[in-house]
Amino acid sequence: MIRERSISVHPHLEEQIKQKREEMIAVAMKEGIHSMNTLHISQDLDQLLNEQQWMRNQVITLK
């Protein structure tokens, strides 16, 4: 019997994503969406989201 695994792969990663998203929104509101700081934070967030998706794909593959 295969046990269902939670899609929540790594709580720490999810918290990092949440914090990075909040940081990006705050910087974008202060400096604008086209600022270099907003861009860099957005790229960091993209990397975290890619990592999360990769982990989810690994869990699905194991099922």
C-alpha cells in the first residue's frame, strides 16, 4: 500500500517563499516594480519556487 505524502514538501522552504514574497512586495511598493532590488528579490523568489516545484515532482515520482 502506498501512503499519501503531503504536498507540503518542506515547511522551512515554504516559510522562506512566504518571507521572500512579502519582501518583494514591500520593496516593489517602496521602490517600484522595475527597481533593481525588486528584480533581484524576484529572481531569488523564482529560485525558491523552482526548488519547491522540483521537490514536489520528486514526491510525485515516488508515489
